[in-house]
Amino acid sequence: MRHILGRPRRRLLALLGSAALALGGAVALPGTAQAANILTNPGFESGGLSPWSCTGNLGSVVSSPVHGGSKALQGAVTSSDNAQCSQTVAVQPNTTYTLSGWVRGSYVYLGVNGGASTWTTSPSAYSQLSVTFTTGASQTSAQIYVHGWYAQGTYYADDISLDGPGGGGGGGDTQAPTAPSGLTSTGKTSSSVSLRWNASTDNTGVTAYDIYSGSNQVLSVSGTSATVSGLSPSTSYTFTVKARDAAGNTSAASNSVSVTTDAGSGGGTGFKQAAPYLYEGWGDPPNPTTVMSATGVKWFTMAFVLDSGGCTPAWDGQRALTGGVDQTAINQIRSAGGDIVPSFGGWQGSKLGANCSSASALAGAIQRVIDAYSLKAIDMDIENTDEFENEAVQAKILTALKTVKANNPGLKTIVTFGTSTTGPTYYGNRLIEQAKSLGADIDVFTIMPFDFGGGSDMYGNTVNAAEGLKAKLKSTFGWDDATAYAHIGISGMNGLSDQQENTTPAIWTQIRDWANSHHIARLAYWAVNRDRSCPGGGVVSNCSGISQSTWQFTSITAGFTG
């Protein structure tokens, strides 16, 4: 039986790196935190929760089982609340912290809101989690959280530690450095600009230079030169630089310099697709021609093709490929001048990738769907432990995609998978690496930037995740920025996600505009069935849980041109 949304996106974030808290490049040379736990009531030995706060009043302090001392946290997870308990602490900017803790239960997460997180599966005894993150250049607080997973049972946490200095700092130094001078551009490409400036002076010493594009800080470095990457071709940017000392005092801005990036090389597949998900098996599916007429959208991603037994494809694993409601919807879409891309897999159900005995058998099953509808594109939604977290199954899927692509000239292949807020997880990286080693020639790598296990900045998290994917594609395939962006897709969730993250129409518009300005290949979201208003309605199948106009997210998505 499917989750209430039909497509839950549990993000099992293995081996996550630290959060990317500045766009366009990594924060250089952050301060290192001193080993001192700055959390209050870290072992819950006070007998109360304060200053921890738990959603749904589902947290409590118990005497057993404990890891250390005599008390521990208990989170009473429900089917609709992951019993997240959090504490906000003061931190110092541009400083690396280590978060660790002992947890017990099924799928327990530990992380920092808007940043890095880690998790464990189902330890029968306490298991230690640890993750590092680096604060932003002006960040002075961080929210630490621990939570379980929906309907996975009670979890326990104990002896949680955030090692590092508290907020404030600076030793009384209030003198700012002098402004950098002589800012100039020393080179440019279609996606980057190189800058150089003269050093600032300070009474205690300059520790970093912050580079701004307009009003947005995009990079921090320790020296007097930098290259800002991730830019769009044929676009004008205006840069300034500010100096910063160890106490966080910031100088006035340098002189400004305006640079127009070179024209793009046109790399990539030339494939552009705005294709929100439509699911005929759930959530009061709308008439697709009504949606098309109201929004201008042309493509839909049809969910989900599963295994009905014996490596046999069927809609939802139970509805025949042809002759049913799915084919009716496809015929309506095509009659209105549109088209579809079927999505194979998803989070739940019996999946072809996991159950077909070989890559050739899987390719045969996929071919049956291609032949049934004379498809131009297919999407493999690779999730969960049976496919995404099984490297042999990943390889089977990629080999099958290579086969069907060779047998169907012009067919576009898409793989869709989960992400962290900073880019692909361990298994996402392995998927990309295997695509390279197998020569699978995947056209679009689509990430699903939601259900992060914490975090409310859905625009920033989505952009950071996409930039992390771009960096991985560049390093794996040797592509330039423009080519890497042209192989990227984003598939979001409109309104409230499974973890109560809220992507509003305004935020989705920002994401759409970013996607257009960076010329990515694909924009989708889950799902048109939910593209209706129900403020306060929660996470349900036939509306977004927020206030919006009908088909508003689809209209926004239709404006994606790449």
C-alpha cells in the first residue's frame, strides 16, 4: 500500500558532506571549532526536555534505554509526525562544527536545519551518528535536530554533542578591515569569472575575503584572487569584495567591476522538458486536457510503471499497459498536442529494476512500454534500498537503459533519484559513476530536492543540491558548466512535502527561473493531482496543503524553457 502521497521521498542520506552555505563555490578556510559541547541538556539528565522542543508534543525523557547517565530522549513517532526534537544554539560565522549523538530505533536522523544530516537504519542498540558542517559567513545560530521516521516506531537519542565555540566571540575587537582596492577581472569563460584585488589591512589581521555578485555573497576565500563559477553564458554580473577579520568585522565594499560571461558552447543533449507528474491511480486525477488548456503545459510524466509479476510491466503493477485509464489519458494528451514520459519505479511497489532477472530482461520489459506508446523519452525513478541503495541493481538499470537507447535511436533516457541539500549522496554519486563506467549515455540526471530530513529554505536547498550535482557531473564526465547543467533535471514537490517542507508558488517560481537561467534540461514536480488549494489540509493526495490557485504550479512549470 502506498504512502498517503503515493510517492514518499525518504532521504536516507548516507555519507553526506557539509552544507553548501554559499553559492558559486565552497567557503574557503573556515575556522575550526574547539572541542566543547555547546548544547544545553545534551544528555537529558535534567529530567526535562528544555531547551529542546519536539513536534506534536511527541518527545519525552525516559530512564530506559539510555546510553549514558540515567536519562535519554524518547520520540514517539506516528504515521504523520516524525517526532523531531530540536534545539537552537548560538554559533560563530565561518566555523566548522561537529555534531554527534547516540541513537536507537528505525531510521533515526541527526542534523542541522538547512544543512548536513546523517542517519542510521535500525540498530537494536545505541549507535553513534556524527556529521560536520560549516557555518556561513554571517551565520550566528544553528538549529540542531534529531528525529525518527513516519510509522517506523519509537526512537531514542542520548548524549548529543555539538563541538565548538558558542556565539559571539571576537575578544572585544570591533575594528573593521580597510576596504579591498583595485578589484579587476583577470579572465572569464561562459560559466566563470576570475577576479583579483589588493589586500586589505586590519589591526588583528584579515582572515577572509567575501565576494559578492550584486547583493548576494557567492564565495569566500583567504587570498586576494578568486574564480566565481556556476554562472550563465552571455550574462552580465557585477562583483564587489569585502574583507573580514576573525571577530567577524567586515569592511566596506571594494570598487565594483562588471563582466559579461562568454557565449555558451551549446553543450548537452538539446533536450528540454517541462513535465509534471500525473498519476491515474490516485488522488482524484484531473482531466489532462483541462489542465493543458488552463496552463499551456505540453508534457506529463506518467506514474508509475511497475512489475505485475514475471518482469511484466503494468501501470501501478496492476493496470494493463493498454486499454485502460492510463492509455485514455495519454490519448487525450496527445490529441491536445502534448506527449508523455512514463516513470518506471518510485518509492514503493514491485519494481522492474529489482525483480527482472537480468539487464537484458529489464530492457525487454522497458521495450514493451516503448513499443506500446512509441515513446520519445523514459524516466527511471530509482529509489529505496531495493534499487537506489543496491549498486548491482543500479548497474542492471543503467545497462538496460544503454540497451534500449541503442535499439531506439533518438530515445531520451532520464534517471531520477534523491539528493542531499549539497548534492548527490553516496548512492547518487555511485549511480553517476556507474553511468560513466558503463557508457550508459544518460541524457538527464534528475534530482528530487525535498524530504531532506530538516530544512525550510526550499529555494536555497534546491539550488545548492543542483549545484552539487553539477559539480559531480563535471568531475565524472569532464564536462564544462554549460554541458553539466544541460544534463540536469529537478523534480520537486508542490506545497507541503512528506516532511512538512513548504514549497510555495513563489518559491517554485524562483526555482523555475533559476532552472531557466542555468539552462537545465528538465523541470517536474509531484504532482498535478495535488495542484489544488487546501490551506491547512495537510499532506494529502489531491491538494497541496496550502493556499494557491488551481493548477498554479503546473502553470509555473509550463514556463520552463531551459
